Amino acid sequence: MADSLRIQTVPHPFRFRENPDNSLNRLIVEAVNRMGEFGDDAEANYQTVLEALRQRSDEVVAIIAAEYRDLSEAQYLDRWSLVQLLVELRHPSSLSLLNEVLSNQIPEERSQDTDSFTTVGEEVMIKTTAVEALTQMSAQQNQDALDLLLRYTQHENFSIKRACVQGYLAYGGEGATERLLEFLPEQDRFILDIRREDVRNVPQPRGENYLRREESGDTPRLQTRRD
Amino acid sequence: MANCTFTVPDNNASGDNFYGQFICNQIYVDYFWNTYGFKGNKKYWDDGFGWDDPCNTNLPLGRTFNACYLLTYSAQDYTNDNWDAPQNILQWGRRYVRNNIDDLRSKCGDGSAIARAFPGGTVELYLGCFYSKDVPGRAETLIHEARHQGGKPHDAQFPKGSVFGEGKDGADSTWDYQGAWTFAAAYLWWFFAAGARTTSAMRQRARQRGNLVIDNAFARHPGFSI
């Protein structure tokens, strides 16, 4: 039986209630929108907007913090996109928000079919992206970011723990492994053996097995510019 | 029959705006409709789902076309979809989906699942797939469901602490089992490592989702991460 759908659209997910006329609001919306750009110039266009935001990183981080807190729990992709902006900005003033994102309790699972869609999984992706922001700042010798990585190696969620351990191992300098061995409970020390790997070095999926049928056809030429 | 409503933001990180400007071409509309399992399923894409407005990426059909476009054109050399190494799932993933999904249908769903595979090559997509997933995530869903249609079910329970539901059926035993989770994670991993004509942000998103799958969807952790 076929269903029926009606949608309503809004211009973007944010409200900018604290300062609706700030010119940075438009740039933040554009940066978030261009995260999903496709085409030969996609990355260059995205970086151009980021560069404009980096000129006023302090102010931008403050707006991101306000908007992040204003979004509803269910706006997982929108909350993720703001944390991803913090990854790109790598600005010390974002440490407070990153700490807040990581320390917030993960709400209970909202989905009833978790192997299809898991809200806890969405929350974890937001938090592991916050860990990536800390990792990038640790790469720039930010000791506070490195300390937060170490602290959240004790997070209750496995993926967050694993991401923190890998970030700390990468930029914790001499003795990082020994400090983690002291810090981690015995049952978590196996995480030290989980390696970040190049996809070319892992066993590859084999597509030619388990096929309902085998057919190939011509593919239309790629178009990356609007006619 | 169900009636559903949804509020869609025009400008967010899903990627729909940008993929959307390319799918609006009759060559692609025909190609996707005829090869990705839409053909013969008009009634499931009608009545608000986009059949009469395929360029509108606020609607499910346009959003699914966006995923088809990503599947088709994200490898640098998109003309080569051979199975043999050194080709990888970023290149032949689109062929695998086309060969395994006969009927691709959209429905409101009950708010729990985002997609389901049924015996005989039918895959249903629900509102969460169109509006909770970004474009690479929708492509991942098609890859995952195509693997089930190819005849590879899950064979294990999710591990302790898994976000997919500790102890529930639906996991793959190992990476080498070559199940739907391996296919999904590997597609995201290749998109992160070698996805063409996209942004570093979308690749980072694919990395985070791929790691979530690797950490939580295998009864025995593969021992590596992205």
C-alpha cells in the first residue's frame, strides 16, 4: 500500500536568537551548507568560507556554542555540523564547548529499531567528532586539549574511549603509551592495540559473490557543472 | 495507507542542495529510475514522495536520486566498476546495488526503522532515511540492504555496549564474514579515503559513521579503525 507525504521547509536549522543581525550568521549557514557540496570545486569553495570564519574565530565559536545549545536533541546532523565546524576552526576558545559536548550525558535510546537507526549512535558520532577537534588541537601542541583527551579515555562509551586513546597516542609525545597504561583500567588496555589503518591495508569486500543477477551497463557522463 | 508530514531545512550539512543541482537532468532521472530499482514502483514514489517533482531535493525521490548520484560518481575513475582488485567498493558499489535491489520503494514507516529488505529483491526506505541521513549515509543504507538482498544475512548478536543494541540479533560475526556491515563500513571508509568531488567535512562524516559501525556492529572487533 502506498503512503502520502506532506513537507514544510525552513531556510536553515538555526535561530540565531542572541544576535539575529550578526553578519557571521550567514557565513555559518553557508559553511554548514557547503559541507555537503559536490563537484570539482567543492573543497575549495568550502575552504573559502572557512577562511572567512577563521578571521573572527572567537566570535564564531561563541555563536556556534549558543546555536548548539539551542538545537533540539533530535537535530543530530545539525548538531554534528556545528561540532565539525569546531574541528575546522581549531580555536582554543572552543575547548569549553568541546568539554561540554563530551561531558553531557548521552540521552537514552529513542529508536525502537536500533540496528536500523540509533539515536545513541548519532550522539556518539557528535562526541567522536568533538574528540577529533581535540585531537587536531593537540596536534598544535595545545596541552589543555591533550589533557581533555586523556580525561575522556575513561568515557563509558567504547567508541569515544577508543577515539581518545588513539588521539592521545598520536600526539601525547614520549611516554604516552605508559601514561595510558597507568590511566586505563585493565579491561580497556586492549584498545591500545586497535590501530588506525589505511583502507588499502585491510581485507576488502568482494562484490562478485552473493549477487541476485549480473549485469552491467553504460553510465551517463559525469556532469559537475550546472548547464 | 499512512499519511506523514516532515519539516525540512533547506540549507544544512546533508549535501542535498549540491547533489540536487546535478540530478535535475533527464538523462540522470531516466538512468536512476531505470537502473536502481525505481522502475515499476511509481505508486510508491507518488503522492508527495516526489514522482512528479524529481528535481526537488526536499522530497524523498530527489534525496534518493542524490544517493544514486553519489554511488555512481564518487570514484575518481567512475567509468570503471569492475569487481577485480585493485578496484574497490567505492567503484563497484553502485553496480552491486543495481544488481541486487529489484524494487526500491518509499514509505512513511513507523518511526523506528529507516529501511528494510524483503525477500525477492524489495527494499523499502522510510522517512528517517530521507531526513535523518546525509547523502553518503543514504548510499551506505543502499549498500547495506543490497548485501542482504544478495543473500547474506546477519549471523551474530551485537557485542557488549553496542549502540545497535547489546545482545540483539543483527550483528556480523567478523569483518571477514563479508556481511552487510563490512560492506557498509568499507564503502564509508573508501569514501573517506578516496571520495572524489566532495569535501573534507563529508569525508570526516563518513569516517565517524564508519568507525561507529566498526566499533559496534561486529561480534568480534576487527582490531582496526578508520
